[in-house]
Amino acid sequence: MLSGIAQRFERVFIRDSTASLLWWGKTLPGGAVRRLQTDAFRRVVRYAAKRQKFFAEKLNERGLDASRIERPEDLEDIFTTPEDLISRPPEDFLCRRPDLVFETTGTSGPPKRLYFSYDELDRSARYEAAGLLENGVKVGDRVVCTFDPGYWISSWVTFLACKRLGVFCSATGKPQPREIYERMRVYRYNVVMADPTWLVSLSEIAEKDGCSPLKLIFAAGDRMTDAYRNYVQQVWNAPVVLGYGSTEAGGGMGMECRRGQGYHVDQFNFLFEVVDVDAQGFGELVFTTLARRTEPLIRYRARDITRFIEGPCPCGLPLARLDAIKGRRDEMVVMGAGNMHPAIFERVLHDVPGVAETWQVAVRQEGLRDVIEFRLELVDGISADRVKEHVTRNLEGRFPDVWANHQCGMFQLAFQFVPHGSLTRARKPKRLVDERKS
């Protein structure tokens, strides 16, 4: 029975329309979806055990036989981590010749490089197209996508998703918000896709100079607080739908429906776990890529903290749902400047004269804007103005991608200078803190 379902599903995926795929997602019973996942998990584990050096080593270290692995818990403490992808050569993860590569932003340290085939990229686009269709995007709509292209995957997947739907799409990269605003009426865009903080900047322009009509707004990338979301929806009088994904996942893993009650996740391409769960059900998200064969990831620790939402969604879609991302397991702070990490600010501050070794950077929210605030102890009688100038110059020169987001108005800089010794506590203070409210 299962093999028949799997064969029919693959036939729908390969030959039929996105609407057919969406229909399957709505009508397959939950038990059938879980059986499809279990079967796909077994197959990718056996495939990776034969072809992926990294995973084969992990199995050998623990004396595990891939042919006996039926479910994730059978792998015991075997995971793939971001540190593995950074520290080991790509050849340790590749199972066949790739067609293309994408990178993470690299602002959290060295970039992670992920390899794909053209078919795998197209598959990601197919499932994003299903999410867009479910939320009302259709032929006749006009989409402007302002996700970064280049080595980042989001823009490419979205463009191909719109192509599959037959929807007009401008994939512009991330220009200044004013550039898009001035073209919105010219090209009659009625769907906008962008990073949350870029959307805030665009909305501030529209609030002042007037809005063109929008049907939908899709946001993904840095974290979107309730304040951001409410403001953008109020300005444009259009709903904001959030998506969730990553370069490691090959694009999107989940998307809200119009009810906005969690991310409906792609259970056909991923098997999700939440591990190290607390009393409220929150833990670290772990996923296995079920369909990828170029660089499959087995039990990848995403570092995002979330939980499964129990019960069916009011929209009727039977796929599992994840709650909003609560935070990060590591020290990264996701915000308008990008994925920020203490190592960034170590590079910015290390040669600034008059700054003590003890410092802290806080990400806070001021109105509708993310703010990076440098909290510094000054020594040697250095002037605050000189420090500000040096820090700003280092940030611009050493992290041009971060600085470009600042020029787009996606975050502001602030400085707080305190007497020497003020930041010293019983323990060394955390160097990067997120003080924004959810």
C-alpha cells in the first residue's frame, strides 16, 4: 500500500500541477504522511551511509548498521551541526556531483556552503509555490521579491516558484526601499516579499507618501516582532504571512496560512524533530532532508528554538505546525542587520583606541526599528566622538553587507559610554544580547 502511495505522490510531483500537489497535501490522511516520511527517512539514511563520508563515519563510530535504522531515535546521539559544515571539507558531505552552491550570510562566522542539483532547487520552488497558491497568489498577481540573490538561496527559490505558478515576478535583490516604492505603481505590484525590517523601512515611506494597493505581504529572514507585523499590516491594509526556512534546508521549510497560527511545515521533504524539550514543549529544531541526494543532511541541528503546535489548524490543512521561533540555541541574534554574532563586533572593536576589553553590544527595539547599541568602557582619556567615528568606519569597511542594511534603514546605531569597570560583574558579561520583546 505504501509503495503505491509513494509512487502516485511522486507522479503528481513530477508531472502534474502545483494545484494537484496542494490537493494531495490537503487530502492525504496524517497516517499516510507519516508512513511516507518513515519510508523516505529509511531510504535517505541508507543512501547517505553508502555515499556520505561524514555520516558513514558517525555510524561506524557508534557501531550502527544503516539497514537497521527505522526512525531518528535509532541514530542515538548522531546529529549534523552547523559547526560540522564549517569545519569539514564539502567533500565529506557530498554524495554526487553538484550543479550549484549557496551560502549562509557568513555574519555568524565563516559561511556555510550548501550544494544542490538543479532538480533539488526546482523541488524547493515547487513546494514554495504550493504555499503561495494556498495563500491566494495566482495568475494575474504581480510579485516583487526583494530577498538578496547572489549566493543566497531565497530569491532564486521564490522566482522559480512564481515561474511555476505563471505569476509575474520581479526578483530585484535588496535595493533601497525608496527604489521599490517608486516603481510599485509603475509595475502594479500587489504582492511584496521581503525581510521584515526592510518591510518596515518601505512602510515608513508609504505611511508618509501614500500607499499603492497590496493584496498580500510575505516576510521571511530576520525575526518579525508583533510590533513590526502590526505596523506593516496597518500601513498597507494587507495581511502579512510569514515563512520559515534556511539555506541549509534549501529554501523554505514552512509557511503560515492566512490564519497566522504557526508554520505549516513541509513534511514531504523534511522529517522534523524537536529535541531537548522543556516543560512548555520548546526545544531545538532538528530536521532531516528526505528528498535531497546531492548533500543530504541527517538530523541537522538548526539552532532555532520552537515547538510543535498540537491539534488541527482552523484552515483545515492537515500538515504539522511549528510555533514561532522563540530564540537561538547559540549566540546568534537574527535582526535587521543580518545574522549577528559576537565575532563580528570583536572584529569591529579590536583596534579601536580607548575601548576597554570589556564591552557589550545590545540589540533592542526603538519604535519600529532595530537598534545595535555599543556599550563601551572608555580608557586613556579618548573622546566618545572619536570612538564613534572609528567604530562606524570599521563596521562599514569590514562588513559591507551589514552596512548596506544600515543604509537601507533596516537598523540604527547607538552608543552608550560607561565608566571603566561598569560592565564587569562576577562573571564576564554576555557580549551580544537581544533585548527586544517578542
